[in-house]
Amino acid sequence: MGDAVVEPVAVDLEPLRHGAGLRDIMAYERICRMPLYRRFVTILVAVLLFAVAMLAALWFLGRSDILSVAPILGVFVVGYTVLAAVGFVWYAVGLGRRVKIAAFAWSNGWAYADVLEHTRRPGAAFERVRRGQERAVVACDDERMPFELGVHHSISRGQEAATIQRPFAFIELPLPSSVPHIVLANKRRSIIPTLGLGRGAAKMDLEGEFAKVFRLIVPEGYQQDALYIFTPDLMARVLDLGAGAEIELVSDRLYVYLPGGTRFDRPTTMAAAVVLAEEFHRRFAARTELYRDDAAGELAARAGVSVGLRGQRLGGRGISVIAVAATAGVLLLSAGVTAFGLFGGDILRSLTG
């Protein structure tokens, strides 16, 4: 018996097809109540004043013949000016993209936030970061596809630098019932830190094309529960709609993780995200609505707990590959500097004879 025909959800993508003008940007900053120091005009004036100051410094250095003695100073002055200009362009492009996403959300009657902090979502990718920030967050309350999406950035401050990880985009969907903690790690593209996640857990390679793209990480003893949720038809749709993503089911939430450079301001990308949200919400809700953990025990069942303690969380927190590479690089550099300090003189003397 085939799936029932479902009418696609219609959304207004027109705001994403037009660029953001200065009037749109100023209206966006006013609606989002952005502080004065973060506003477009303020930053533009600051960059222009900096450029004027740098040009004045360059003129002074030229008049005083300092450049003829130390031409490197001119390189620094020009370099900092170019760097400020490039930084402003990067900021303006990002702001323009967020303005388009906000216009899209508002035109469809959805909520939007320029920045969110301390949201504490239950996903493993969020919990391993001590301090996170989400940008351009769209929240849809349509019962056919209630979702939130945005881009998550980790912020490094002091000892919190140990939790730094690369940005990632996300789509959050609610589930009708709590389920075991399951992570679908993408074998072709790593998006969130999964190295070390699920220590002692079961790592399952399912059949067919699905096994070439995803590996399921589930708590030990919950392999059959994972198979109950991920039926062959559901796995086929996951491949069709999310083959470039990583997916996590935790508590009563489903997360789709995408690369940090995902362009939600593009009509095709946002349309694909809406289709994914609608279909994943419908299909995963059908597979998890009646889920109960048989191993949770009678006491947990009477208390309304649908997942036992062993299945609620995978062990470990995940290690960022970038953090590992950076640590290895620092160690190698330190070892090189130490070795050169100890033996560099002898090596140089041996080379020069």
C-alpha cells in the first residue's frame, strides 16, 4: 500500500529573489533592535574614518621621508586599509543575506531572530559548546512542519576555547514522543564532531545505498529500536532529501545538520529546507508516535517515561576534527621551536662549515 498523496506546502519565496537595499537594511536593524554599534551606517562611517586616517598617515610618512627608510610601514598602512575594506564587505554581504531571510520569514507569518544566545538545545552538537550563538533563526509554527532553522556559531572565551567548533546550519523538528539517542553520522561529509561520540555504543551499517552514506550510532541494546524507526522507506527518503546532512534524534527532537555555509537566503535552498522539514516531520512522527522502550521498566512506564536511562544519551561528547588538527599543529610547532633552540646552532654551524 503506497503513501497517501500529500499536497506540498506552499510558501512565498519571492523575498529571497531580490537583493536587500539600504532602506531594507535600516528597517531590518530597527525591527530587530540592533544596537547602534552594530548598525550598517555606524560601521560604514567607522571604516571610512579609518581609511581617511590611514591615508593621512601614509601622506605624512611620505612627506617626512620615513617611507624611504622603512618602506614596510607603507605596506602595513595600505594592508590595514584593504583589510578593513574587505571586512566591511564581508559584514555587509552577511547582513544583506540575513535581511532576505527575515523578509521571507515575515512574509510567511513566521518568527525571526537576528541572533539568539543560550538556547541550550538538547542536540549533542549544541551541548558540547560552552557558549554558542545562533544567527538568522527562522521559527515556523505551521502544524504540518513546525521547525526552527539557523546557523550556529561557537564563541571562544578563555577556557571555553576548548569547545570551539566550526559553524553549522541546523533544522530542528519536534517529535511526538521521546526516542533513544540516535546519530546518523555522514561517511562522506563530517559536519558535527562525532569522533568519540557513543563510546561503547553500537555502530550500525544498514543495507544498500544507505550504508554507503550513513552510519547509525545508537546506545548498546537499542539496535532493534533503531530499526523500528528507520524502516526501508524512511531510509530511502532520508537519502533523497538529506544525503549531504547529518541527522540526530535526541529526546523529543530531530536535528538535521548542514554545512555552515548553507545559503538559506537562496530560494532553491530554502524551498528544499521547507520540503525536508514537512516530510521529515510527517514521516518521523509516524514512526515515533507510539514508541515506548520495553526495557524502561514498569516504574518508568507509569511515570510516562518512554526511554530508559541507557537509551537517553550516547556516551562521550564528540571531538572536533579541527580541534584535533589544531592541537597537533601547535604541538608540532612547539616541538620544532624547542628542537631548533636546542640544536639549531649546531645545525647552522654544520651547514656553513
